Amino acid sequence: MIRLYHFWQSGNAREVRMVLAEKALEFESVIVDVMKGETRRPEFLRMNPFGKVPVLVDGDVTLYEAGIINEYLDERYPEPALMPVSPAARARVRETIYWATQHLHANLGPVLVETLLKPEPERDREMIAKRTRAIAAARARLDERMGDHAWICGDFSLADAALAPHVTALHLIGLGPDPAQNRFNAWVERLRERPSFARSGGPGT
């Protein structure tokens, strides 16, 4: 059976849980408490030397990094397919995931930590303001990208799964829906309504 080492509050781990749910794959859940430093234990570092969740073990295959795990799952368990057929469309999905990692995830994570885990007097307000502006710019870019599509790259794909835990968490840092971004807002609601989104949640998520 697939074994997933994860932490409920990790958006990156939820990306993988969402893909597992999309494919109706059963898995053994192994909670690694990031807050208690369990990702720094030697036995975990042997699986992921960078000390981050998620880590997926499938037989003799051990993988880390959500995007890589999800591509593996889509190739190893191809039904339903979460990548398009044509090379150009597949490249667009990968490009979108890479862009989101650089411009959305990388800014959102530190802001969530700063605002949710630190007392207000200890928060780095300058960092929060700078990264929040970057997140708002990324959100505007996603609104433009949606066009007339229901999903970010046309059909539902790994790109939507990669973005879902993060775009649905923007309200936690004070970025509520922007009335001028109707396409983005509607997409987020479609993500929330997807059964895999509900199944991928857990305590504290």
C-alpha cells in the first residue's frame, strides 16, 4: 500500500492528498509533526534530506516534492488522467505549477507562518506587506490566465491540484475575494466544491 508521510496543515502535503483522492487511491497516513521538529529526525531525513513533507513511499519507490510525487502518481496510476495528452499542453501544466511554486507558494508560506504562528508584536510587518503584495499580484495573474476555462489549464489537471490548497487559504492572510477578479473567485469556489478537496482536508486544514 502507498504510504504518505505528511502534516495536515501543510499545503504541499494537501496537494498530494488531493491527487490521491482524485484517483481514489487508498494510502497509509503517517503524520510527521512539523511543529515538533519531526522532519529533522534521522529516520525522516533518510527519506528526504531536505527535511520537508510530503514524502510518498510506494513499494520500493520513495519520493519527495509534491509536484514530482503527483506526476509519479499520474503515470503509475493513470486513471483518471490528470495530465493532458499533447506535449505542449503537458508542458503548460508543468509551467503553471513551476510558476505557482515560485510566485504564490513561496510567498504564502512565510506569511502564514508569520501571521498564524507568531504573536502580533513579534511579526515582521515589512515582510508580510511585501509578500502579500506579491501574492496579490500572483492572484491577479491567475485571474487573467483563467480566460473562459473552468480550470487553470483547460480541463482539471495536476495544476489545479497544485494550486488548490494555496489559493483557498488566501483569506487566512486577509486576502478576501476581489470583486474585480470574478474568474479567479469562481475557480476557487469550483475547487472548494470538488469532492477531492473535501477528502484531502483534515484536522486544522
